[in-house]
Amino acid sequence: MIFKGPIQKLGGGHPGGNSVPRTLPKLCGSDVELANLILGLETLNGQSTGHEASQALLREIRGVPRRGFYASRCSCPSGSACTCGFNPQDVGRRFLLSNGGAAYIDLNHLELCTPEVLSAYDHVVASRSMLVIAQQALAAANARLPPGQRLLAFANNSDGEGHAFGSHLNWLCTRRCYLNLFERRLQYLLSLATYFASSIIFTGAGKVGSENRMPRVDYQISQRADFFERLVGKETTYNRPIVNSRDESLGVDDDMARLHVIFFDNTLCHGSSLLKVGVTQIILAMIEQEILPSPILLDDPVEAVGCWSHDPSLRTSMPTVGGRDCTALEVQRTFLESAREFVASGRAEGIVPRAEEILALWADTLDKLESDVDALAPRIDWVLKKTLIEKAMMRHGLEWRDPQVKYLDHAYSSLDPDEGLYWACEKEGGVEMLVSDAEVERFLHWPPEDTRAWTRAQLMRRWGNGRIEDVDWDLIRFRVSHGRWEERRTLRMENPLGYTKAATSHIFSRTLSLTDTLDLLEALETRPPENTVEVAPAIQGVGAVKCEAKDHSNPERRFDS
Amino acid sequence: MNLRERMHGTDDAGAVGIPTAAGPRTLAELRRSGEELTSAGDRAVDKCLSRTEARQVHKITQDTGE
């Protein structure tokens, strides 16, 4: 397969010359913050009950606590600057023995973090298993509340009153890819932003009304679109950027980086969730291999995402750098065309699991968006929500501005299985199920086998009761007993692709002491082998080659974690 | 059965269906029944609107997060 058409292999001007850049499996982590409140609980001055609700939910989730540097609550005098180390964005963090994920409180929202996974399908499974954990916590917390109070939790991204909260995705990439995106070859940054902005047509969760001083609208495609005000930046709670440049490695080793994506809505439909992660994996793999994923670059992605979100008819065209105006669907088709050639060339093998299936679903979705949007109600959240609400308005004589309609918007994503409109549709077979309940059940009790989450969970299960002093994504700190004295040992797991079940089963299948286990784990070779990506034949006329990875990043550069 | 078969397959002939929680459905079945498709959701909607808190929960004021 020879690349042609929109795909441009960018050569020249980069120290890499004609060598094919090193590429890494598109490992993914994710988190979602819940809207949480307690009905019937009086607060001072009518303040949000998020603090009480998130605390009540977190109390019901068991795990090994992250101690680190953080105080559990601020002990500074009221009104003075905090000097005690309290971090309101990371309260009560605990790692789950079951699947290696985590839960904590971030600014009065319960936040759930999936364990690291390699495939988009596993992301769907892992994110749903975390929601099940939240549903179980919700039921348990409600059982403890006094009569007259009820705790509600929603898997959405805004309250409709100007407050947004995140659902983030994070991808492993090479440091070279990261530097290309943010410091050297900004066409990739603009291409990624173009992809993100146009992707809302299948990743949007739908929202009644607008926020953040955006023009009034009855219904829009995305929960988050109104809140993006910059193309790129490090912020997450104000001046939100479409592409976030926060360089927080969470332990990945020196030539790896972690791309922190704050753009997407939290989605419940399997199809939306699978496409959100799977298509992005393919696009990032192309960028990492220095292939521009589409010839189309938006002139102003920030303006485009807002305008496209406000037009569920999908007819709005936005200017591109070349001067042509395009709809989001037209833009997505150019990405799909390039991605098809990329996958057909074999360059996604070992990088994006089940890439051909993702392409098929993506193509089918774009076709239906063009010809039969209603047929996507079983697959895409914004379509399903809109269908439900419009029918309710007809049956009950409601208008878009009626409070009941906004209530239905929230109720769609309620985690209460008796209230949540999504769960009702799923229960009755009205939603495409791309992963099974059995798979979700497995991730309630077991970690992914093909990432470091496996070893994290195994160690917490064996020594979480007393021997673990601290735990984080990339390390576990132990207290090892040697008779009358104790030693502190830290196992660092900087490579998220290492410490898999295959790599460690010979250790965990035996009954070993903590010391012997740590000795064996520390002796593992966990760095990914250099230069291992086999590139398919005849890319720009070049035969099959072994990639020669060269690290062009600044060797002095350190991670920000 | 791969995803392409799940999504397209021979569903119009009814041999292969899209997996749903209620068992495989053909695409034709799902398409045909725009009304049935969301009937469960409609019932849930009506149940929600009948709750006394329907007018209360449209405001779920939250703290800015992330």
C-alpha cells in the first residue's frame, strides 16, 4: 500500500530525517468526575452539597490509600493562603485492589479512574466497571442517609449553570511525538485539534441549552463545547484548551510521554465510548509516526467546536486554513480516508488493537450521520438523548426552556439504575452492546492483564493490609519487616507497558516473601525493546524496515510529575 | 463474529444481529422500530417526570471541577 491523497509523510527539517519514528502502543487511562449532590440536605447559604455527597460516596469505596504529600483537609486558618499542603483536587485517593483503578475526590466531585488499558474495547469495559462501582457506592451511601435525604450522582460534564467538570483520557506516546505536538511541528497540534473539534458528532453526550456566555440554543451536541476558550494550554478549570499541554508523566520512562486530553464528553453508549478512544488511538498513532492525519486544518478550532456543537442538523460549515468551508462530517471523512490507508498499511499493528473493527464502526457511523441520523440512537449519546427528550416534549407538551426538559437532560446520565434514562434504554435492548456484561463483571474483580495495572493490583491484594505505605500509578512503597527492624522499599513501575501478567505470572504464582517478590520484580526487564515496530512494505516506496528509534528530545529534560 | 459482521453481516436476512442487552437484534429491527427502540426510555422519561423532584433536579448546582 502506497500512501497517497491526503496523507503526507513529513520529511525534512526534522533531525529524524527519513527514519520512521519510534511508535508505542496507544495505552489509555481515563477518569470521570461525577456530578453529586444530596437532596434534602440544607447547607449554609444554599451552597452546593457536592462536598457531603462526594465524601459519602467515597466512604463506600474500599482501597489502599494514597498518602503521598497530601493532607486530607486544609488545616490553615480560614481566609489565609494554604500552606499545609492540602490539595482540593486530590482528596482521599485510594487504589482499588480489584482492578488497579483508583477513586478520590476532586473539587467536591467523586472521581473514578480506570486502570491502564491497551485496547478501546477494554476502555469501554473498564470505564463501565468503574461506573458500576460508583452505582454500588451510591446505593450503599443512600442506605445510610437519614429519611428525607437522597444522594444523586450523574455521569455528565456540566450542571447547566456554568460549571463544567471533566472526563479525561490519557494516552501513552513517545517524547518525540509530544515535542512535535507542542514545541516543534505545530501542524500536528492543529490537526489534532481539528480532529477533536469535528469528532463531537460521534463523541458528544448532548446537552439542553448553552452555558458560559455562549449564544442561546435549545439543544447542542456536546456537553463540553461551550467551555473551550483556547486552542492549547495547561489549564483545566478555566480558559480550557481543546488540546491540553499538561506534561504530567505519571511515571512513564524517559522517552515516553503522556498526552492529557480534557476535550471529550463522558459517554455512556458503547458506540460513542469505543469510537472516542479507538479513533483517537489511530489518529495519535498516525501523528506519532509523523503522518498528518488529514489535509484539512481548521482555521479556528475553538470557534468551530462551538458552532458545530450548536447545530445538531450537522449542516454548519466552518472555514479551514485552505479557505474552503467544511462541515464536521466532511472533515471526519478526510480523517477516515487517511486512517483506512494507515491501518491497511499495517502501521497500526501492535499499536491499536482491533483497528479494522474500529474503522468499520467509524465508517458506518459517518454514513448514518449523513443519511439516517435517527438510526444512531442506539449508538451515539447525543442522538439517543435528543430522541428521548423530543418525544417527551411531544407527549407532555413541553418546551425546550421548561425545567422538566433540563431535568431529563440530567436524568439521562443519572447513575441510579431506576432513574437513569440511559440504563432504561440499555436494559430493554435499545442500545448497541459492544462489550458484554460478563466482561464488565470481570473488570469489577480483575485488573487488565496487559499493563502494569496487573502487578499493582496483585501487590495490593497480597500486602495492602499493613505492608504498603503508599501507592501511586507508577510506584508502591512498602514497609518490609526484617525481624526487629523495618526497611522501606519502593518498587518503581515507570513503564506502563511492563509488569504484565505474562511478565510476572512466574512470580505471583508462587508463595514468596515480600522481599523475594520485590527482588524478582526489580530484576525484570520492563523497558520496551528498542526499535521494534515493523513497518509494512512500500510506504513511499520504501520496503519493510525495522524502525530505528532515535531520541531527539533534550536529554536534560525532566518530567513534571 | 467480528464487528463488521455484527454491524452489517446478514442482519437484513435476520441471521446475524446486533448484540443488545435483550439479545441480538437485526439492524432492520432496530431501524424499523424507532418508536419501540426508545419505548423503554419513554417509560423511564414518564416515570421521571412524574416524580415530585422533577422541578427540583433541573438545578444540580455543582462546583467547577477537573
